[in-house]
Amino acid sequence: MDRISNYSPDALKAAIGSGLLSFPVSTFDERLELDERRYAENFEIVLAHRPAGIFAAGGTGEFFSLDVTEVDRLVRRSVELAQGRVPIIAPVGYGTRNACELARRAESAGADGVLLFPPYLTEADQAGLARHIEQVCSATSLGVIVYSRGNARIGAELLPQLAERCANLIGYKDGIGDIELMTRVYTTMGDRLSYVGGLPTAETFALPYLEMGVTTYSSAIFNFLPKWAGDFYAAVRRRDHAHVYRELHDFVMPYTALRNRRRGYAVSIVKAGMRAVGRDSGGVRAPLVDLDDDEFAQLHSLIGNRS
């Protein structure tokens, strides 16, 4: 029997813009198979720190390495664990038909919205991206957040017509970091959309993005330092520059320097952080690689007593 979402698209739009968002890791066992017991344990810790929304099996959750059945399992488990206390947003992506099928599965699982990742491999112009987004929006009644990143750079000129045709298009997540583009998007669309900061280690950009109307971001650090992440977000929202820049200097910038050592470490370092605080969630699947022992020791030291 299909589950029914607790959030209309408009309610989801309001919810995700109201606070910090979390991307739980997908927990694996020693064979890199899903470990739902550890997933539930971490999910409850994340939930206890009251995020405004949870993105199940998202980028930090290694969506790109999960098969369709695994995505479905994690979305359904997340819905069960949340019990309507927080919106659950499911990942959709790859080709348009696959994305539409994932959107239908997400709705059947009881998810409250979907995050549309860039299409797999191919480049596309704005007209092609418009067709892609519109077909996904038509495949579900759930609220849809588009992820502007990589080969899906969604321009401001594309959004007004899409918003007119797709009432359930409710969010724009920026994973590019182009200040001019983000300013154009916000000045074009205003409060028609909710805006999410989606760059790796989004804390780095949180304060300047707030001035552009981006009231929230998805925090991967939330996985292993949920209290720190919540305190940092609160400081951003009250524009406490002293707190924000102290933590950027002491923790975030050294963390990003370690993250930047290899491609894909934006996910690997989060799983290493989980292990560093005593909540091992397994390694990462190929094509990613885990931090080496020296890098893990540096991260462990950097985390220190913040957990």
C-alpha cells in the first residue's frame, strides 16, 4: 500500500527554508552492503538535533553508487524512522526516464519531496534541461528541488517558464558557487522558490549566501558533528560574524584543505568523520576511495573535543 506524504509542495518549500538540512550517509558493512541497523542508529541521532529536512540517499549518501532497490530501501526506512516529524526528500537522477521512475517510487514510499540530480554523463542545453525537469515534475505530485551542478547548470532565464508550467517545482539547490548566477536566480524568482546552498562543505559559503536569500544549506558535517553544525548554522542566521569566522578558521578551512586532497573526498571525509567519533558507517564504494591512515589521524585530531 502506498504511503501518503505529510507535506504538500508549498508546505515542503516552507519547511526546507526554515532551518539546517541534513544528508545522512548510507551506512555499509564490511562487504560494502547496506547496513540498515547502523543507518537507523545514525538517523535517530540526526533526527534528535532537529534538522529542517533530511535528504535520504543523497550526494553524501552515495546516491551515485546505489542501485534502484537500495535507494528505495533507504527512502522507505527513512520515512518509517521519521514518522512525519521531518520531511524526507528522496534522490532522483540519471536519465530522464530513470529519474521519473525514481520519482514515482519515492512518492509510493511516502517521501515528502525529491531532489533532482544532474542527468547522467551527457551535456544538455537549457531547452533540454527544461524538458528533463518538466518531465520529472509531471511524474510526481511531490515537491521537486532542482540541483544546479556539474552538467546541469540551470540558468535564471529557464526558471520562470518552468515555474509556471510546474507548480510542484519548489526549490533550487546551488552546487556551482557562481555568485552572479545565484544573484540572477534569486532576483528573477524571489520567493517563488526556496533556495538551498549545496556546495561541498556548504558552511564555507553560508554567510555570503544568506545575504542573497539562501536561508539554508545541506550540511554533511551534520552527520558526525550535529551539535556543532546546528550551532554554526544558528550563528550564520543571527549573523554572528565572530562565531562564524572563528569556526571557519579553526575547523572548516583546515577540514576543506584535507577534503581537497583527492577527488571524491567530500563524501569520504564524512565517513571518516563518523569513524572518528565512534559511529563507524563503513567505507565508501568505488569509484571513491577512503582517507589513508595519516589523513584519518589528521581529521581525528581536528575534530578533537567538538563531538
